[in-house]
Amino acid sequence: MVHSTEFEVATHGFGDVIDVTALVAASVEQSGIMNGIVCIANPGSTAGITTVEFEPGAVADLKEALQRLAPEKARYHHNDTWDDGNGFAHLRSALVGASQAFPVRDGAIALGTWQQIVLLDFDNRPRRRKLVATVVGE
Amino acid sequence: MVHSTEFEVATHGFGDVIDVTALVAASVEQSGIMNGIVCIANPGSTAGITTVEFEPGAVADLKEALQRLAPEKARYHHNDTWDDGNGFAHLRSALVGASQAFPVRDGAIALGTWQQIVLLDFDNRPRRRKLVATVVGE
Amino acid sequence: MVHSTEFEVATHGFGDVIDVTALVAASVEQSGIMNGIVCIANPGSTAGITTVEFEPGAVADLKEALQRLAPEKARYHHNDTWDDGNGFAHLRSALVGASQAFPVRDGAIALGTWQQIVLLDFDNRPRRRKLVATVVGE
């Protein structure tokens, strides 16, 4: 069995961290799949998908670490190509990864109690992001 | 076909790197699935899953790199929230990723000869970690 | 339904970034699978898989960032073990990840217009890399 869902999330950009766990969990629930794999992706090159404990402190730590890894104001060759000023966003997306897969077991995503799936929007402007969640299993 | 397994691993925490390849390979073998995808996850927000050549040198290099990326003794906003002192562990987990998927081909995980699947336990104490491996295929 | 493909890519090593999107898309097309998940991996411990806008600027930014994270000329314990001088390659592979999964929707990989799947070959010599792409779905 396969179940595919597309949904939109509004972001502020600039490293905005959005908890999308409930949206992915709803896709799994709608699928009726009890055991399998769910893959969640942002089709795009300036965002990332990972997990974090979604509390303001851990979220701030993650934002600061990505600012150290790929500072917003550094010089990027990408900006020379397109002059769109979001080279840092492309770099962060490549380092974090734009998709992630998780096991689904007994109808639930294999996440810890304090672990949330997050969309990181690194672009330098607010965006409406489309996400795709696909569940494969039985 | 879907096959889901749960297993426990004892760790020392503090960046402990555990080779879980044999456990994931056993899940694949038990499944009887010859071609498909296996997804392995630690449900939790202070551990990570990746691959590395599991020899003491490469493992030490990985530990040192993560110590540079998210030093144990730095100041973390997460520690202000909960006072549990493991902000570095949450950050490392978000950067490395808590799950990973691999192709299964001809009954084996698509790994190189010198490549092992590892659980990285970043927490600041020994833990018993539950891992979930789900194989989907035929 | 499951469809598994293996293909080879020639690289220059030393962080070479190769656009493999067309090869993965061909695997999806050959599979006839319209909705599901595709998992792409390099079986090996000195390469990585991620996505990036494949234009010279963003590619150069990614290479430079990985050079900062794991400099080619730094001292690595792995080099003490094997004396093969590619400790930086092993470290980069563990940090970036050697495989990634993406949703397949309406017969296409869930990628953005400016987003390509890339193989990063970190090894310190030219290589012929084998990649495995497995599609599961219907």
C-alpha cells in the first residue's frame, strides 16, 4: 500500500523552524498503514528536514549552529551567479538534507516523546513551502 | 511485504559510537525481503544514525568533529530551559539525523565493505537505546 | 512493487560533486512506479549523497564548507590506522550521509526545479563509484 500527501506550510524564512510532526502523523493516519516507512521532503534547494526537541532553547541552539556553519553575511559563490543573496540557504540545505525517512510501527512514526519533525526554511524571505509525505507499507 | 523489528542497545553516552550493522542485517535477513528499502531510526532527540568505517581512528575523528561542531561545555539555550545539561546532544542529533534509509539488494543492505551503520549516542549519561528497523520490499 | 538499479559513475575524487538526478530519475521511470519512495546510496565510506542547486557557485560553496568542516590536510586518527591519507573523506561521508530517500509522486522524484541529487566523492583519488537506487511503491 502507498499513500502520498502534499501540504503547504507558511514560513518566515531566515532559518525559521516549523514543527510539521502533526502534519506528517496525519498523513500516516490517513494512509491506514500500520507498519512501513514514511518519507517526508521539501522539494526545493533552500530548506531542510530534520528532527529536534521542539522547545525554544533547542531550536535557538540549532539556528545558531547553522549560522556558524553557513553565516548569512559571508561571501558565497552562489550569490555571484544569481545575485539573489541566499547562498547561505543553499549551503545549509545541502548540509542538513531536504528529506528524511522514518519507520512507521503500530500506526505511529518511530519518534521519541521529545522529538519532533521540523522543516527548516533557510531562504532569505517568507515562503509558502510545499511538503510531500509518502507512506509505503501495509 | 513489510517487516518491522525493535531492538535495544546499551551505550555509554557522551558520543559513544556503536556498530549496529549486524542487528540491522539480521532484521533484513529475518524479513526474507530480497529487494527493497530498510529504514533504521532511534526514536529520541539525543542520538544519531549514520555510517562510518568502524575502526578506532575514523570513529575518533568523528567524535572530535562533533565536539568541534557542538562542544559539550559550550552554553546552550536548551540547558536554560531544562537544566539537564545535554544541549550539545540535542544539537548533534539534529545535525546528524536520527534515522537513515538504505537500499536492500539481493538480500543485503547496500553498504560498502568498509562501511558500518552506527548509532551515535550523544546524551550525557549511559542509556539503553531502542532502535526500530523497518524493511519494505519483496 | 520494487525496482532496483545499479549504475556506475566516474569521479575525480577530492570532493567532486556529480549530478546523478537523471540516473535516479531513469530508475524511477523504468520502475513504472507512480507513487512511492526511492532510496539512493553509494555503498562505501568515503562518499556522500545530498541535494543542491547544481550550478558552479553553489557547488563551490559546498566544497569550501566541507573543506572547513573536515580539512584535507588536518591530522586524522584514521590516517594513523591505515596510512591511506583519506581520513577527511571518511569524516565528510559520515557527516553528510551516504544515502538518502525521496518521495516519488505522480511518477517523479519530489525535487524542486533548482534542486539536483548529487554524489559527493570525497576520496583522495579518482574512483568509479557504484550507486544503488531502489524504488518501492505502486
